[in-house]
Amino acid sequence: MRTYKASNIILVASTCYSGKPDWVKLQLGTLDCEHSNTPYKKNSECILNDTLPCNSLVKLLSDNFVPTEHIAMLQIDIEGYEYILLDGMLKEMPDESLPPVIHFEKKVMHHQDKMHPLRNRTSRLDHTKELLSSRGYHLFDEAEDYLALRLDSNT
């Protein structure tokens, strides 16, 4: 069983987001306050920085009695940390339980590589693509996202 350290979640509020939906005004779920300021080129105030417990996707599903065998599609958008979730999931799930479709955002991974490079200098996206390919997924670049299809469970 892998151990996951807690991560910080940051709540951001700013007047520069007036007229925007609440999810834009209160960037609840961001892990990087600096990145939240990027789209609007203005300073936001990080009004809450709190530690959250982390666990693997497989454990989360198990704790909530969700069988992994019936997941048809997995959509992931976790601000450049997709590679961590996928790394754990692909190591813990047997082939027959892997979802046939995984869709994930890649644009923030590039930003994270610039701001916080991985120790081994591998890019987050390259690491993710290698992981998915090694488990039989075919990858399709969709500009800001990637689509990973597992067409045949025997690949």
C-alpha cells in the first residue's frame, strides 16, 4: 500500500473576478495560489490554506463501496497533479479493472514543470504518457487535454 502525504488546498478570493461564476471567484480546489492569478494577471488573496488528507483513488473507491470494474470513464482535472493520481491508480488496479477511457487536462502540467520541476527532470506529461502506454492505452492529444483509450484489454 502506498502512502500519500497531505496536500494543501487554497481558497482564493479577488475583486478582479467580479461578474464571473462562483467557481472562478472562489478558486476552491487550487493547489497553487500563484497559478490562480495567471489567467487574469492580477493579484488574488489566498484567504485559506488548509491541509487535506490524501489517499489513492483505489482506496477512495473501496471506502465508498464503488467497484473499480464498472468504471467506464475517468475524467481528471487536478491542476497538474494528474500524474500522481494516475501513477497510483495504474500500479494498484489490475488490468481487468482499468477504465477503458481516461480524459485528463495537460496544460497545467507544463506550468508545474516550469515552477516545480520533478527531481528526475522528467516532465509530468511524459511520465503520464509512459504510464498509460505501458498499460495498453492509446493517447490522443486534444490541445489542452489528452484522451487515453484502452481499446483492447490484451494490449
